[in-house]
Amino acid sequence: MIQVREEQEGDVAAIRELNRLAFGTDQEGNLIDALRAHGGVTLSLVATLDQRVVGHILFSPATINKIAGVGLGPMAVSPEHQRQGIGSKLVEAGTARLKEAGCPFVIVVGHPQFYPRFGFKPASADGIKSEWELPDDVFMALVLDQKKMAGVSGQARYRPEFSSVA
């Protein structure tokens, strides 16, 4: 049975290894470590199976003009547990907690076949642009609070760690 809970101190090494296995590189683990070290984590959840970390999702501060929301990513599921709904559970749990907390939006650079099922759509539809050159269909936004986001458009910005970590 998959359980989703907030990251705990003892999960750090497992999260790093999970990201290395899922992405085949240390870059995502380095990014997560840098965000943790600089107070750049808004919400970090793990999915566990038999008390073993098999999935992870991180949300960090992001802005659109002066409106503060979050960026989703990285998200990883261990290769042997992919395509079993774990990533979906992580996205659903994370966005539900963020909405409850009053977060107005979530942005993501991700797979256009995966994220729309949770309500994400190309950010350009709301006049939101990425700070990076990206295809329109991979830079998406999910509006969690329509009132706070009414009329908000412009460039979205992630934490500086996203541009400086290799």
C-alpha cells in the first residue's frame, strides 16, 4: 500500500538515490540539496511502499510578477514502480495541500501528456511566460486560487538554484 507523507530528515539519502535512478544523473539530487540548503523548499512529499521511499515530489517558491506561488519539480518515481499511479498520487497530494494552504498557483516544466490530467495547461494560455526558452506545451500552470490570479500575467520565475545547479 502506497503512503504519501511529508519528507523527513531520514529520507534525504533515499530521495537523492531515487532521483539518480529515475533521471540517470545527479543533477536533480544536487538541485534538491541546494534548495534545502537555501530555504527553498515549500513542500516535499515522499511516497513509501513498505516504509521504503519509492517516489518524491518537491515544490519550491516561484513568482509571477509579485504574486508568490510554487514551482513543481523535481518529481521522481523509482524505475521499478513507474506507471503504477505513484506520480499521480504525489501530484494530487501536493496540489491539494498547497491549495489548502492558500497557494495561488503551481508552475511546472513537464510532460504535456502527464500534467494536464491534474488541471495543468500551457501557461501561455494565461499570459504567463517562462524565464527560459521552452516549448509552449511543456511549460504549464495550475491556478489554485482564481481570485488571487485574476489578471495576473507576465514572466514566471523559479528559485535561482534552478539556473545555477549542475
